[in-house]
Amino acid sequence: MSRIFDALQRASADRDPSPDSGGSGFLHPLASPEEMDLPPAEDEILSELIVRHPWKPLLNSLPTLGERGESIEQFRGLRTQLYQYRDQAPLKTVLISSGLPAEGKTFVAANLAVSLARNNNNSVLLIDGDLRKPAIHTLLGAPYLPGLAEYLAGSARVSEILQRNQNSRIYVAGQTWQIPDLTLIASGEGGDHSAELVANRRFEELITTVLPHFDWIIIDSPPALAVADAIDLARAADAVLLVARAAQTPFDVAQRAQAAFVNSRLLGFVLNAVKEAPRSGGYYYYGKRDAGSGSPDRKG
């Protein structure tokens, strides 16, 4: 499978790089549509005022809530890789996307956020940026209103869309599941106006507002080849992490997904649902040691 990543890297190198890019992977953002006349973002977030709800997470979909297991170790490996990237260049806001639906991006986004939050009491914000087919609130068993869509439309303030879990742990069948102090911005009611909402630059204002209050911000986004929303959301992120599904994602889809984020810092691919891997890993991770390197790393 490393040959697939190498081929992707060669395809990327064959494209004429922008004169401003310097081959580093840090390019200028695309221009956005005309900004809407919306109320200004808040300058301050009072942590103690964030509303708390009794979440009911889907435990089968969130293995990182457990105390031990193979999936926990896999996401710890992915988490470690992110810290290594942070040592090389500023990295706090990571957008998770894929080429097509059903490749596992929401599963990866949610479990990565939980893994980060359980590490040294990190303060982590998880944002459901998929306004068309949101799923993060379902995985966490959390309310989805008000959410990101209401903020982008100007009908809700930052303090009104932030939420946390009411309980630190739950007990099921004699087993304890730790729920870290994770903060969520659910999708809200995006509907048919999702494209206009994510393109109005207000999302960038939101990230600017919440950035000082969290150690990590993980954004789940729609599939990049299905709609343009992920590309618009990526303008506000430090980097993009792509997800592909083993034995399902065609090579050309992975290649096109990588090309879609040419103006973003691409960290690499998570290959999800690997059935046969060294040490029985559930996924491989293919990344770059630095933004300009073509040498893959593998974590499984």
C-alpha cells in the first residue's frame, strides 16, 4: 500500500507548483464569495458557562472511550504523529475529510478527538462541519441544535453552540467508559443552504474566536469530491487529514481527493478498516515527515 502513497506523491509533484508555494505545502487560500452582513463574532468564551448535556455515546463507534484495546493504541499512534507534526510547524486545527462518503472520516474524527482529549487533559473542540449529512452528534448521543449552521447564519452566538458532556464516565455491563472533557459544536440545521453558509467566511471568524481556548480543534467535513464544502472549511484549518477505506476507495478517488486540497497543508492519509495488517492493526496511517517530503510513515 505504500506504493499507492508514493504514486500519489509523484502525481502531486508532477503538477506545476505555485510560485508562492516554495514546494512547502503552505499555499495561499482561495478567494471566497462575497461576505454576508452578519453580527460580529464574540471575543471571549467563558468555559464555566458552556452548557452541559447528558450525552449517550455509541460505544461501538467510539472505542477510544475504553480503557484498553487495539483501537486505543492505533489512535494513540495517530495522535503521536500529530504531535510530531506540531513540533515541525504550527498545528492546532485539523480538518478530516475523504474523497467519497462511507470511508470512515467521521469515525476517525470523533475517535481522534477523544484520544487527544484523554491525553494529559487536553482541551479539545470537535466541530461537525458536515452540514448536509451530520453524524458526530449521533456518535456522541448529543443534541445537534443549536449548532454550526445557526452560527454561520447569524442566528446563534459562539457561547450558544458550545456544549459538553454532563458526566465524566458511564458504566455499561460492568465496564467503565471514560468520557473526557470534550467540547462539541454540532452541525445544527444546515439543509439546502449549506454551501452558502460554509462559504461566507464566518467559519474563519469562529475558528479565530475559539482558537485561544483549546489545545486542539478537530473538524469533520463532507467528502471533498461530493461537494465543495470541505474545501471552503479547509481555509480555516492548519492542515488536512484524509481518510480512505481499505479495499473500497479506488486509487483515482484518493488521488483526486489529495488534489482537491492543493491549497492546504496535507498531512497524509488514514487507511481505514484494514483487515490484514502487521500487529492486526485496524488502520494504517500514511503521512509525510514534513510538508515537502515524499517519504511515507506507517502507523498501524
